[in-house]
Amino acid sequence: MSTITTTTPPRSAPSGLALRGPARVIVLQHRRVLWTAGALALAGIVLLTASVWWNHGTADTYADSGCSFMDTSPRCVAAFQDMLSHQAWLRDVLRLTGIAMMVLPAAVGVFVAGPMIGRELESGTHRLAWSQSVSPARWLLAKLTVPAAITVVAVPALSAFYAWCRTAPDTDRPAWYDTSVYAATGTLPTASALLAIAIGALAALLVRRTLLAMSITALAYGAVALTLGAVRSSLWAVSTAVTPLNATPDGLPGSTLFVGSGLMAGDQRVRGETCYQDPVPEVVDRCLADQHITGTYTDYHPASHFWPLQLVGTGIVLVLAAAAVALAFRVLRRRHA
């Protein structure tokens, strides 16, 4: 009697890029959210690309028409208005996209605080992972590294694409210091998303309630973002333009963030309201003489200060994120030692 032997082919070793352990479980658990987020990002990219292409094509058509903005013929007026409407459309799309980029870090943090960590702690399903040779520290590390890894890949790419669209030719672009532009470009969006992830994890570990952790994360991140925005102009030394009294100012460089202005009495600064509260010219002149005013000053940030301001702000945000992560692991150890 013959026997049939079967051999099981050896399993191939997992790829070095394959996800393993808790990270794989997290991606599988939230794959629908990841697919949805990817689809929304792709839709935004398509919309921006189409808007830039549409605007550029309209500008080329107007340039080839031989018209100028001073030409009052019906054909040229219609072509000029068509070009302006397309530029306005692109400007609105850029502004709305910048607002979406501003909200993105908060959305990531709220997701980490709620569905990713808070829900498991509230329902007790985290104990299942901890009972399967996954330590609490490794569990939390996976909850942080998976969204952080996606963030450091996706957010810089989206930010760079937004910056490219904003600087495309024939674009009536918002200024670099516009809140929606500043928060959507440079290194700050990625750092802000990492901070929101850290805040979300900390909030979930502290309150262990899904909705409460999501609310705390949104409020805490919003407070940090508003505070950083309020002190933004003081993160880097301003440039100052001084104009002698009664002289015609040279004007500030283009795309300049105005910070403040006032009067100069020698080397000392005097508030501008000191002598200009009374509309009577004789009273103003007498005040200027009494205060020994020699000129005016204007503080501003030129466009070249974009990266210094961004990098200092990014450093502050990353320090806060590191502190929140350290505190989250400390809370985890104290409650689940």
C-alpha cells in the first residue's frame, strides 16, 4: 500500500517594508478612514490642478488676443473680465485649500484621540492587545508611529503641491503671510500634525473617554495654534524702515507683513498716537516739536523672513509635541505599570 506524502511550500519571509504586529492591526482597523482620506486628498489635488490649468489657459488666451486692460472694445472687455473671474476662482480655491490644510492637523489629532486610542480604552479592547504579548508601551508606540509616519509622508507632499499651485504663473496669489497660506506651507503643517497626534494620545490616556478626548484635543490644539499665530511676528527680529520727518517714505518691499509703526525721537520710539490725536495741523506740529520728533519708523517682515519664522515656529511646535509624547508614556506607565 503506497502512501502519499504532501509537502507544504515554505512560507516566504515577510518583506522588510511589510507591516507587522500592532502597526499592521492599526492599518487594517482603520483602512476605510485611510482610503477615504486618500480619496479626499486626491480630489483636492485634481481640483487645484484643474483650477491652475484653467486659469493659465485663460491668461494665455487673453495674451494672444492682442487686447490690453485699457482697450474698451466689447471683445476685449469680455476677455479681460473672463480672465479676472478665473483668477478670482483660483484665489478662492487656494484660500479654501489653505483653510483645509489648517484644519488637517486638528482632524488627525481628533482621530487619534477618539477612534484610535480613546475608543479602545473606553471599551476595554486594549486589554486584548496587551494579553497577546504586546506591552502597553509598544501598543502606545504603534498608535503614535502609524499616524506619524503617514503624516511625515503625506503632509509635506500636500504642502509642497499647494505651494507650487500658489506660485504658478498668472496666479492672483494670496500673500505669504496670509493665515491660510502660512499655515499650509513650509515645515509648520507637518509639525502641527505631529503635535496634534501627541495631544490626542495624551488626552485619550488622561480621560479614557472617546468624545471627551476628541473635544479636549480640538480645544488644546486650537489654543496652541491661536497662541502661535498671535506671537508669530515676534518669533524673528523685524526689519525697520526709518524715514526722516516730513520726508517722503521710500515704501516697503513687496509682499511685506506690516508689524507696527510710530515716531522717532532721536533713538527713542514714541507711539504714533501721541501727536496725531488732534486733527488740527498747528497742534500736531507743536506736539512734534515738543516731543523732539525726528522721523517715523515702520517695523515689518519681508518675504525673506518666511523661512526663519517657519523654522522657529516649527521648533516650538516640535518641542511641545515631544513633551506631550513623554507625558503620555508617563501617564501610561503610572496607570498600567
